[in-house]
Amino acid sequence: MLRRLYDKTLALAAGRHAPKALAGVSFAESSIFPIPPDALLIPMVIAKRERAWWFALICTVASVLGGAFGYLIGAVAFETVAEPILAFYGYAHKFEDFAARYNDYGAWIVFIAGLTPFPYKVITIASGATGLDFAVFMVASVLSRGIRFFVVAGLLYLFGPPIRAFIEKRLGLVFVVGVVLLVGGFVAAKFLL
């Protein structure tokens, strides 16, 4: 079953609508969607290595725009939903302390989260909720997301055939490691924030 899914994903990744799907997933992952764009980026670059840099650019731009949308969600939803609840329970002052600490290290938090399997959407929303300077947020986002997606695309471009052979030979292991990284990111989010 996993092999059929992999083969179908590669076929879809080579299709003409794949770049639009990549942009959509990259945008949504930065604000609301749980699956990272690497799930599409990797098979797309494996299927069409010559377009690796274009796919990395699509991922970067769409992810940063999605991050800006996540920031907006944090800013708007916090004021209309979370702030009154915190005030009702007497926790508004605790959030102010959290926001101050978050904003002291905000650029680094956004940058590190943008590079790692940590759920980036958590950081985009938290950045809006805490009022992190939007320019700082955007610069850290562009740098970290750009580095992440261009490194992935570059490695696949340079070492594509051996990586493809490794993935196809150890598909089950690659799938398990990917799931562990995804779940680990959400667990880290729960305990760090």
C-alpha cells in the first residue's frame, strides 16, 4: 500500500498542477495545515530535478505568505477570542509576561522554527498574538524558510538519484522517520509553548 501511494505521489508530483498544489500546501502549512510542504517538495524535485530551484522558490514564497496569514490569525483571533478568556480567568498578566519574553527572542524563535520540523504555524500565530514586530517576523521567516527549502531542493538536485534509490529501498523506514519528526514537532510545541 505504501509503495502504491509513493508511486502515485511521484506521478502527481510530475504533473502540470503540482506547482499549484505545492504553493497551496506551503501556504496552508504556515497557518492552519498540519502536513509540511516537504511531503510534496521532495517527490517533485525527485521527479523533475531540473526544476528544483523553481520548486524551492514556490515553497518559500507561499510559506512566507502563509506565515503572514498565520500572524494575522494570531493578532485578530487573540484580541477577539483569547484575550477576553484570559482576562476572565485572571491570566492576562501571565500572557503579558509570556509575550514580553517571546518578543525578546522572537527573531530567533521564528528563525529556528522555520528551519526545523517544529510546527511553523504555531510560531506564526504566536508571533501575531504577542505582537512581535511584523518586519522582524517577515525577515526571519524569509531567511529560515528560504534556507530550509533551498537546502532540501539543493541536496535533492545534487544527490537525487542516490536519495531516490535510498527512499525506494527503505520506504517504510523513511515514512516512519517522517511521521516521528512530524509528531515530535507537535509534542515539542506543546511543551515549549
